[in-house]
Amino acid sequence: MLNLVNTDSIAGYPESRAGRPEPWGRHLRQWLLVAALAALVLVAAAALITEWGTITRWLAPEAPAVEAQPAHYAVSPDGQALRSADGAEWLALPAQTLSRATTILAQGEVLYLGTESAGLFRSDDGGATWAALTDQMGLPMPTASVTALAAAEDGTVYAAIGYWLGTSDARLTPWGVYATADGGATWAQCAGPAASASVIALQPDAADLGLVYAQVEGSDTPLAYRRP
């Protein structure tokens, strides 16, 4: 008697393609193919995102950083020390000395303020508080007038000093030009000729840092002074 065996029911034989499962090997190859395609899609998406970021930065570049501009300082005709952030709008400094301001100098964050009869002052906080520097100059009288200020490239500060002499007809008498290289802690009188009138401007020499020129009121010829 012939014994017929249904080979479709024996393990290891593939079943027919009419809805019956096939061996695991074929499924594994299909899953590997899908995973490879997914990886390629992810790589392409990452590249597209990077390229889009480059394109958007090119189309809309970031605004460059704007450095803060230094403040401007000036003295008003009525003796007020003024500060401006843009050179257009001016405001009085938050603190003033007991005498009218005559000249002001900004050296970095430090301010030097000359007055009409109270000497020279320094501020480290934008003019909120002031420290007197005239005592360190060794002047014969504390009621000095500072008529001009200037700073050299090496940080030396120059101050032109004068005194009001007389009572009913007081006149300003020039005393000399002083220099400090340590922020006003110590001062030295510069060597130079006696001025016939008030020094209204100081200009340090750009090539010789120990030399400063003084513009005297009513004269077109500057006087030369040299610090010790």
C-alpha cells in the first residue's frame, strides 16, 4: 500500500504562497532592508537640517555685537559737570562738589574734576562721590583753581593750577602745571616757564610722553612743560 506523505506539513518545508507563512530567513532579510532604509532616511534628514540651518543663517545673519560706546563728559557754562551717553542729551552728574566745575577728564572709568576754587577731585563711581586730590599736591593754599586737565598715552594726568588773588577785584594767577602717574596719590610740579595768564588747555606730546604743552589765555604760542 502506497504511503503518501504531505511534505507541506513537515517542519522545514515552506508552505504555499497562498497566505501561509514562509521561512524566518526571508522575514529577517526584509527587516534588515527596512532598517537600512530607515537609517538612510535619518542620515538624509540630519544633513537636510544642517544644510537648512546654514541657509537660514545666510538669509538672516545674526546682528553683530555692538560695543558700548564710552560716555561723554563736559562742563556747562554755569559750572555743572555733565554726562551724555550719545553726545546729544546731557544730564548733570549725580553729585557735585562745593565749587563750580571748570574742567573734567575721563580716564577709563575714573573721572577727574577741576573746580573754580576747591581744587581737584577724583571719582571712581561715575560722579556719585568725589575724593579731594589737592592736598596731595603740596600747594600753599587749598583753595586752588584747576583750569585745564589732560591725560597722556601712558596714563599720566596733567593739571594746570591757579589761585584767585585779591578781594574786591579778584584775579586768577597761574601757579603751574602738575603731573601724577599714580591716579592722583602723588603729584609733582612740572618744569617750565611761568605763564602770564591762565592755562586754558593742555596737550601731551605724542612722541615725548614726559612733555606737555600749555595753551595760555590770550596767546597763540604754547608753553612747554616737562614732568620730573
